[in-house]
Amino acid sequence: MLIVTNSASSELLRQSISRGSPGEVYVHLQPDKFEEGWMFLRVCARNTNGIPIARTDGLTVYAPESQKNLLNGLTIDHYQDLTGGGFLISTPAGAEKSTCGSGFKFIKTNYLT
């Protein structure tokens, strides 16, 4: 199950209400455009195709079924500061965190035989 912090839940709920789909958001990991292996979190207030992967107070988070295992155990957080705000995602084991905090890529290991 995806873990959603209180601050992320509040912001996701606010966005879902303002975009006309109260209590429903869709998240997915989008590959980078340069095919370097990075995947970035994307949040949509309208549910497209997906399965429920997290529920919090008044909010259901949907994601592509194909990404269920990848998102399992990760945490979505939200920060707010003077320059704006954004969503952050935790880094899974064996991955490197992006500098912006909203993505990661798996580290390739080379084994010498």
C-alpha cells in the first residue's frame, strides 16, 4: 500500500475538490523524456484508469495496476514554502533520489565475475 502523509492527503484532497473530483486522485510514475531511467511522480485530480492503492480520510488514491508493486511501501509527502510547494516521493531500496525529490531511478550494479 502507498503511504500518504497528512500534509499530502490535505493537499490532494484540496486539489481533487477544486478540479471537480472530490476525494479521488490518480498518481503514476512517468519515465523521463531522455530515457535515462528516471521516473517522476505525477498527480492528476481526475481518476483515469487505475486501481485504488491508498485511502485516507476522505481521499482515495488510484494508480495504474502495472505500477502497484513499484508504489507499494513508498510514501508521498507534500511541502509548502514561500516559492510554492510540491509533492515528494520516498526512494525505494536500490534507487537514487532525484534532486527535486519527486522522482528516482534504480541504480544499476555491475557484477564482476
